[in-house]
Amino acid sequence: MHYNIYFDICALCILITIALTSLSRRRVPAYRQRAFTLLFLTVFLSTAFERVETYLQINPIDASWYNTLEMIMGSLFFLAHLGSAFAYLFYIMSVLDIYYPVRSLKGFLLLRLGYAIGFFAIIINFFSPILFYYSPDGAYHRGRFLYIFYVIASYYIFYGIVLIFKYKHLMRLKTAVIITSYILLVYAGIILQYLYPTFLIENFFNTISITFIFITLQNPSEMVDETLNILNRKAFMEGLDLKTKRNSKHNTIFVTIDNVRAISSEIGYMKGLGVLKRIAKYLKNVGFKEFGLTTYTYRYSEYVFAITVHSDDEAKVKALMYKISYRLHEPWKHDGMAIRVSGHCFLMSYPRHYFSSAELITKVDLVTEDIAEIHSPVFDIDSINFIQLKKERDYDNLARDNLEAKKIVIKFQPFLSKIYKINYNADVVGYLRDEVGNEIDMRGRIPERTVTQTLMDADEYVFRRACRALAFWNAGDKNGKYRAVVAMSQGEISKTDFVKRVKRILREEKADGSWVSIKLTETTLTTMNTIAERNIKMLKDIGCYIIVDKFGSGYGDLEKILSLPVMQVNIDSSVLRAAAESEDMKKVAQGIVNLFHDISIFVCATDIMTKYDMEMAESLGCDYLIGDYLCAPIKDSSYVNFIDAYFDEG
């Protein structure tokens, strides 16, 4: 039998050219690239096997193995040819980021069952020619059930068409056109070769189709982080959008490397980058290597990796996450060094943890911003209060806007002495203004663990404005009667130049250090570092003392309090309320007050909100009281008038 083999030869040449061109492109383990590799391989093998099989038909050999070899080549051609139809469906699924777990019943029925039927039909065909056979002279003949292969191939192509039309709103027009043209070319090749068996054009049409795909759709450079040779954030977001818009359940493991900058500063940028590359390489392969899971690794941000897991088995996904965390904290050997990495892992599942891409981005950003504060290397995302974190972020942005526009409102809340007369000492409170000008009381809204540069700048702004007001009221008299208390965060007092900045502000505002006291929470005082402790001790030299706030609500260290220039302790309101509910707690609170009195430290009851709070503070013997029940914060412009009127009018 004579065949027109020129189209097969052209197809092989084109496929070899694509293979050689692919060598110059960056290769990463992307879902779409794996699917295209399978599609390319099946088309190449079907073309190669068909070329060998037709060569044997054209050049018959009088040998015992001739027909057997011909049957083997023909069988391999049909398997590869059917595989190209399967690979086409697989490629469409990769474009839409659809996957079925390998071992699931759904995955078997929809994907592998058809190919399994074709495979067993080929096995049977060796013993009983139901599909095709070869006569002794090498001529090819069709069997009665050859249509089975065409039915199976048509199923794969038809299923692909269904997916295209079902999710066409998720595909770009160019993508849909190219993939649809594949169908038209494939069917044109099938029809032509079926009508003209000696006209071997089917594989050529397949080759033209995947060439279009290769040229137009398979350029992964814009989806790759070239530094680490893994997929980038853009690729992650594209896949995430597809999955969320299809309402498809999926799991993503996030891995953070918290000490990236510390590693780079210690061993150098390039060596630090080398450590990151080793980590990225490990993350790319660990899923399949350890648990047989298909995973794809993305560089979500500078120090955050995202790993999408193609599995609905949450137990396996969590096991993978713990495995990554365990390995992450082992030494990473690079360039003769053993590098210790600090990191965290957490799992985000759709739709349990988020409903849209925007929500996931917001939550991941909120978590990773302060992730160093989380002690457990693997933590449950359900334990995070995202509403509170979002509020903190909003307050941070609001504080930044207020600082830029200088809109922060400074108010003074006077202390009441033991005999409930207003003295000249006041707590300074900063109020932020929102978009419509409403004042927002920031007291208690931001946890002390939240320390951002903006909030530290706001602390400094409040301190400066307090010094300016005191300088005006005291008229330059170092023994002036007006005093103020300004709250500071741990981040602010931990700066190496903190004391220098305080002195500069005092000098610029013509204020004296004895006019201002710094208020720190009990937890801040106990957990501060050596730099902060040194700064606090140096404040005493300029007459500035410390007030311990919220005593009884955090981690206390009496020895540290005694070693620092502390002049006053503010008892937390929770202690007062507990004392009101229990006689034993009242004895404890009384003991706290007496203890500080014995070591010459004043005691203040804070957050007095009711008459009962005031009466309890009085019975305990507190030296000072402060709270909105007694006097709400007053603007600096009317504070002095209010105090003078109080003493003048009684």
C-alpha cells in the first residue's frame, strides 16, 4: 500500500522545532505547562509511531517478527493518538484551573475510564483483531469495532467543548478562539484521513493546532519569578480568580520566611537569595515526594510562598503543611553554612476562609504583617480575629492621613486627687478625625502588640503637642504647676535614639522634662528589650518619670518596676471590678495598693466609668482617679479655663 507520508514528515519537523525552541524558554512546574507537555508528547509519539508503521507497510519484510512489530507500532499509534485527545481535555482543564484528585472516583470516571477502555481494547486486539489487523503482505485493515476509539476520542473532545462553553466567561477571547480552532483542525484531519486512508494528514493537523497553542498561549515568562524559578503572584492570582469564580473548593498553604532581611544582612544578599532558592526548590517537590500530592508553588510576595494543593483530602493537606513547617525550622545548608530560618505556615481553604480573591489578599496581608508575633510555627487561621485586625489596619491608615494633614486632636483628661479635687496633672489623649470630620477616641482600640511606624509617629506627635501646650501654660517656669502624662508604645521607646528625640522635642518646644511623664503598660515594661530599659533609665536624668499603666492586666515584674524611675502605678479597671465582686479579690487589690504605698509609689485608679468604680477606688485608698465618669477629655484650648474655673468656683 502506498501512503502520502510527507505530512507526517512535516509534522515531525515542526514538533522537533517546537521542542528545540522550548529549551530556550524558562521551564517551571505549572499546571498548564505540564498539560501542554503531555499534549505535545502524545502528538509527537502518535506521529512517530505512525511514521514507523507506514514505513513497515510500504516496505514489507519476509520475517517472522514483521507482522508482530507492525501490530506493536499500530497499537502504540492508537494509544498515543487517543492520548492526544485525553491531553487536549487535560489542557482545557489546566487553562480553567480545573482538577480532579487522582484517586477520586469522579476523576477516574471522567478522565481515565475512557483511556482504560481503549487500552484494554488494544490488548484484546492482539489476540482477536476487533480494531484493526495486518495481512501477511503488511497491508492495514480496519476491524469491526474501530469506531470505539473514535467514540472515546470524541468524548474527550466533546467534554472539552462543554467546558469551553460552560466557562467561556472566564476565558480570554484569544484563548477560547485558539482552543476552539484546535477542535476544528483535529476534526478536519480525522474526516480527511477517514475518507482518504492513504492521505496521512491527521497528525499534521494536530501539530498545526498545538503550534498555534505554543505560539500564542504557552509563553510563561510573565507568570514566572525568574529569581527563584517558580510561578509568581500574577500566576497565583489568575488561578485563584478562576477557582473562586467557579465556586470550586481548593486549599492553599501559605509559608512565610520571617527573617529574610536578617539573613541577607548577616550573610549577604546573594547568599541569602541562595537560601531562598533552596527553600523554593524544596517547596516545589515536597508535596508529590512525601504524599503523592500534585502541588504548585508560587512566590506570593518577597517572603511569602503560596502552595496550591490539588486534593480534597484535608488531612493530607494538613500533614503536608506540618511536614513543611518541620523541615523549615531545620538548618538549610548553603555555601558551607547552616542557616536557621524562622517561618510560619497556615492553611486557607475556599470557601471556608474566604469568598473572593480580594478577601484572601486582605486576610493574608493582615496575617503576614504581624506574623512574627505569633509564636506557633503552624497556626489555625480560624483563631485570627480578622475584624479586629482590619480595624487596626484602618486605624493605621487613618492615623497616617491625620499625620499628613495634621488633623490629630489633642485632649487632656484631668486626674482627681485623693480628696476628689482636680489637680493640674492630666492624661493626654489623641483623637483622630475620619473623612467627615468626626473625632475617634483611640483609647483601647489598638492592642499594644500592634506597633507600626505610623502609630509611633502619632505617639511622637502627641508628645510634641503636649510639650507645646505645657510650655504655654507654664510660661517657661520650670516649677510650673501644669503637668501631662503621654502614652508611648514599646516600639517607640525601643529606638536607639529615643532619648535624643525626646530631648530635641523638649528643646524645640521650650518645655522642661519634669513637666511630662511617660506612660507604659505593665506588659510593655515587663517585655521590653535592653535598649528600651536603658532609655527609660536615662529619662530620669532630664526629670522625666514613668507611669505604669493597666497594672494587673498583663505580665507584671515588680523587680523591674523597682529598678526603673517609676513614680505612679495605674491599677487596671478589671482589678476594681473584680474587687467589687469578690471579698477575696478586694483584699488582693487592697494589698496591691498598700504594697506600692510602702515603697513610695503613687497609685491611680483608671477608667472610672461609674459611681461604684469611684467608691471602690476610694475604699482601696488610691491616690488619684481618672475616668470619663469624673471628667471626659477636654481640648487644650479650654482645659486651662476649665481648671481655673473649677478652683475659682469650687
